[in-house]
Amino acid sequence: MRAILGDLGVSDRIPVVEVWNKIDRLPPEERAAMRRRAARRDDVVAVSALTGEGVDRLLRRVDELVAPPRRRATLRLRHEDGRARAWLHQKGVVISETADEDGLIVEVEWSPRQAAEFAAAFGEVALLQDSPAAPEGDAGGQAPAG
């Protein structure tokens, strides 16, 4: 497959997901074996377009490959920074908000492009902390200090 892509001028640095479709047509033992073989490889996903089996895994894998890296940041918004707060919510990047006497502490998870757009529009907002986004399922959400 890589040879064909190379012949087409596709760089070998481009991520590829090999999709094994129509697993619904296999007998149960063969289907289970096919899923196990696919699960051992990051570049392969076994699916059935007809039944939807494996499609969630395929979509997660594609998202991992094409989604821009995300970072967590903690921002200090003053009470008068309502437009900045509205922008954050409209972009869907807010993880949590905590109010205090000075305004809001807002934890966000965003792409570098979103961070740059925010800084250009609302540069006066204080950035309290910036760190890589926590892996999915990490309840703590903060990268270790150091």
C-alpha cells in the first residue's frame, strides 16, 4: 500500500490508517481473529460499514491523526471581560470556571490557533498557566510540574 501511495507522490510522513472493511461477512471466529490482528497495529482498524462495528475506533484514530495538538491554559478574566468569556464559550474550549472577588479563573483546552486568535482579540487577559492537554480519561487534567 505504501508503495502505491509513494507512486502517487504521497509522502511517507503522511499518517495512514488501513481500514479492513466488511468484517460482518466473516464467520464469528475469523471476525474475532481479524479484530485481534487489527488491534495489535496502530495503523489498522477493522470495521463493518454495514453494521457500524469498529467505526467508533476508526473515527477516534482519524481524530488522533488530524486534530491539532491541544494545550490546557488557565486564564484570569476580570468582571469586565465578558466578551472574552463569551468567545471562549462560543469556541467550546472552556473546561471549568471559578469565580472570585476579582473575576473568573477559567481553565481552557485549545489549539495553538485558538490561543493565537484569543491573544489577538483579548491580549489584556492574564494567562496564569499553560500546559499540554491531559490524555483522555485523565481526571486530574494537569500535567505534572517540572
